[in-house]
Amino acid sequence: PVVVNACGAWANELTSMVGCKIPLLAMKHAMVVTEKMEGMHPSLPNVRDHDLSIYLKTQGDAIAIGGYEQNPEFCELDEKFEFGLFNLDWDTFGQNLEGHIQRCPAIESVGIKSTVCGPESFTPDHKPLVGPQPGVHGFFHACGFNSMGMMLGGGIGRELAEWVVTGSADVDLFSFDVARFHRDNLGDPKWVKDRTHESYAKTYAIVFPGDESLAGRTTPSVRKSGVFEETAAAGCVFQNRHGYERPGYFIGGDVAPLEYDYYGAYEEEGAWRLLEESSPASIAKHEENKYERVIEGDLTFGVPESFDAVAEECHACRNGVAVFDQSYFGNFYLEGPEALDAVQKLAGFDVEAKEDGSVTYTTMCNSKGGVEADLTVLRVNEDQFYFSAGGQTCSKDWWWIERNIQDMDCKLRDVSDETTLLSLQGPKSRALLQKLVEDPAQIDDEALEFSHGKKIIVAGHECLVLRLTFVGELGFELHVPSHCASDVYKAVFAAGAELGDGVPVRNAGYKCIDSLSAEKGYRHYHADLSNADTPMEAGIGFTVLPKLKAGVDFIGSGALNKKREEGFQRKLVCLTVEHDEDGSPVIFNGMETIIRNGEVLGLVRSTAYGHSVEKTIAYGYIDKWEGCKKGITNKQLQEEGTTWQIGDRGKVWDATLHIKSVFDPKGERISGIY
């Protein structure tokens, strides 16, 4: 049996019946219709003012007005409340009304015909809750539409039906997937309310690529690394992803996020609208918020203020050692007599042929061949495997594995919260780590090959050390027990100081990773990869082809074999663009057009500025063009005379196609060859 929760503002009640929680809250949302206005008629366009956070639209010979005030009123629905409305609170709506009068002065002198104020459901990121409830088989969601139900209902209905029948939607719905939230946040009412307030208040705000949430950064459920205090003291500008405070970049000084002040919306009065018993009458706005001020420097579609700081981190990684705190990753074991069979069923890569201690990067596909997860798998033995999954997708990845092994004799064990992941990357990373181990030979090429791992005593503490990289350098991941992570972190920097003044050793964050990984062509889920993209289309066919050629079945293998026979109808390409005419970096933000020989074939999916190569890098899928034979091949992409360009906002840049990675295409640095 299948149950779809499409209960809107009442969706929490249905979810509680299966013992779960979802991040959905009801607010009183209003619209006012004026009396007849001179000159108003149905053919006039709707108007939205993003600065004033209001909208105006025609209603016959009148005008309907509404918006998203900064001081919204939450509401709790009585179980007997149905098909009803609330009395409009003009003090709450007054903020919208002031904006309407400013934009359309005639509103001030016209009468009010009617008001509509009812319960509307909102979520912490202003996106719907769609898809299967993690941990409950057969229970799906289609709720939390944030006033967009009429607009999204048809498409969501179609995709949800596909999800129920086949196990996956046809389009990328990760940003709507209910599994995008971490369980700790779901159990924290303060986090849910603060983030939902912020998403409501910023409904009409311009969505800048460098923006960060100010809400929910200090609530009880916020997850932190075992070296959070140390990185904060080093001047880390944190990003909150999946409820985790991960390093974004470093600038020095104290820039830690502060307790949420609701942007001063309840500074004078009105905190009662939050429906919290302990709320004061008013909540003061911070007089100084350095974190907010720093983030505002990145609110641009051009070169952000963080640009130079990130460049320095990239330089350290390419020339010395960068220390990345990647503890936000999801780390878990799959254990049991049928663990190997389960991995073989799920993974595109043939793990059965791998030796104990080997680490494999693999994809996990759905029945249509789309990528549901990409992660690394350490084979401890045939009964135990250790997964490291991207932090943003770890809850989704866990649920995908769990739902597909429910009838097998093996179980998942989560060790994410008790693990701190310190990644040492760069040409001097081995020299640094050798100062911290009992025998330097433990981590030479013979003892620890690339894509292998083992337990080693590091700075006096047993750590799981994996020789891996996501930035294209000689590197080591230290999976450290969180209770001793501070000791190991301090020892790393003490050893780094011994390398000498000429060797840069510094903290680095995810903005640095974004730049370096783009240079190496490493894929990011929900950017370069999704449930609608196959590994072959994404250029990582090596994660499935050995199994397909050997005839080994796994989830999605049938669909992938069919696509191989048909040829690639679409393919991910990598393009680079040189500096702009004035010498400044070209900054893309995604959704730019990809042009081949004057014809638009696709859109940019992910992009970053490559500080090491001093070029802008863009990845995007292109469709097969007219004249293309069976499918897109690398030979056809490189045909003589082919031109490539990227277009954005009326401007077009010449671009260069790269079949191999932009930086170190032979991959020598990963092997320690410099």
C-alpha cells in the first residue's frame, strides 16, 4: 500500500501517525482586494517588487495586493479548523500595505472590498516536501508548497506518480526531496521555526550564489565538527549545509554566526507572532553582526569579496598543504553476512573483485540508470564496508541504501557524529603526515597505495587513513575519532610549521574545494549528477562499465546497457573561458547557454573560477545536434572547425573544450609525481 501526504498545513499530523517529523509550519498568509480602481482592467500585467517584498495583480476592475512581510505570524491549527479563514491582523499586514502605497499611491485612497487570511504551509528553505519518507516504506509526501501549490501541483503530481511506481522521479527533484534535511534538525523546533521565518521573509529576495542563512546557526541541533572551535578561532567563515557548520573559507578574526535576530522584524514589539511561550515582547537586532557583514560582501553575481582569500587557499593546496575539515561528510558502515551482495546489488563498480583495504569511488543508480548516489566505499572485508557520502546528500544516500537492502542480512551503522574528517592535500602532505606517524614508511607508495586505506596511529591516536583526493593532489583523509580530533588537528599544524617558511600550510574551506575540484573534473551531486543523469552521460562511465561489460547485474544495469546501445543523446562537457576584455575574471553562476557552432545545445550546470589555471570553468549537458550520428562521441566533440561559446545576459564568450581535466590532465600529482 502507498499513502501520499498531501495535507498542506495539516501534514505534520499525518506524518506523526508514522512516528516521524517533517519541517513544515503554518503561517497566516493574507491577500487584500480593493474596491474598483480607475484605469484597472484584466489585461494589465502582474507586478512583483522584490525590494518591497510585495505583489500587485489585477482582479477585474480592482487590484489584489499581498506580499511577504518580515514579521509573519505563525499559527497552530485546531483539529476542528477546516475551510475557514482568520481575521486579518492589520498590524501584521501593515508592512505590506506601506510597500503597496509606495509602489502604487492610489491604493492609499481606495476602499477595501475583501480580505483573505488563511493558513499556508511553509518550510525552512521555501521549497516543497516531496518524495518518500525516510525510514517508512510506502509513505510519500506532497506538501509544504510555500504558496506555490497552484504553480507546482501538476508537475509534482506527475513526478510523484513516477516516483511511487518506479522508485525515482524522471527529473532532478533533490532540492524538493524530503530527505534533504538531517534528522537532528527535524527534531529541533527552534531550528525549524527560525529557518522557516527567514525563508518566508526572504521570499522575494534576490537569490545570490554566495548567500548564507543567518537563521538556525546556533540552535541545539546544529552539527559541528570536532575541530569547530579551532577553525572558528582561525577565522573561518562557515557555511551551513544539511544542518552542519562546515568551513567556507578563512579570513582571520571572529566571524562566527550569531543567534538569529529575525533581521530586527520583532525589535519594537510583536514577538508574540512566533507563538513561543518563552518569547519576550520584542527581540533586539544585533548592533554588530560581523558574519552578516562578511556574507554581504559575496552577495553579487560578479567577483565576490572572498575571491582573494580563496585564491590563497588554492595556492597553498597546489604548492604546500591545505587542511580541509570535511567532517560534514556522512560516514557509515554496512555490516553483515550479505554486505558484499548488497554492495554488488547497489554499486555500479565491481567491489567483489577488489581486495580488502581498497577504496572505490562508485555510483549507485536507479532502475532507469540515473545516479541516485555517488560515494566512496572502503572494503574492510566481505562482511563490512565503510561508506563516505557527500554531506549534503548523506541522509538521502543512507535512505537509498536502506530501502534497497531491507530484505538482506546486513545493516547500516552511522558513525558520522563520532568522526572528524581532516583531509591533508598538497605536494607536501605526505612529508607533513610522516612527522605524525610512528614509522614514516607506513604511508609511502608501497605501504599505502592510492585508493587504499588502513588504520594508523597519528599523533598518538588511532585513525582510519584513506589515501584519496577530491582536489587532484597527493592527499590523505584522516578519519579521526571526534573526542581526540582537537589533538590531531593541533599536531598537524605543529608538524606543518616544521616544514619551513617556504611551505604554505593553511586551513582551507569548501569554496577552495569547489575551485580545485572543477579544475580536476570531479563531479558534484545535484550539480553535475542527478537521478536524471547516467554515469556515462556524466563522463564517469568507469564507475559502471567494467560490470556492464562483464555482464554483472546491479540496479539500473539493464537501462544502462540499453543506453549504451542507443548512443549518448546528451553528454556533459567541460569548457573554459579566459579573462574578460578588461582583464577581470569572468564569473558564471549556472544556467548560462552552451553554444556549439552558433547553436544553443544546453545550459551550464556547475561552474567555478580555477585559481590555479586562471580560467573560468563551466560544466553542462548538451543535446545531440543535427547531423550527429548514433550518439555524441569525444571525436565528434573535437571535430576540426568546431567553435564553442558560453552566453550570459546578452554577452557571448569564446570557450575552449576540454576532454580531459583542465589541470594536470595526466593525473600525475595524485600519484605524488611533481
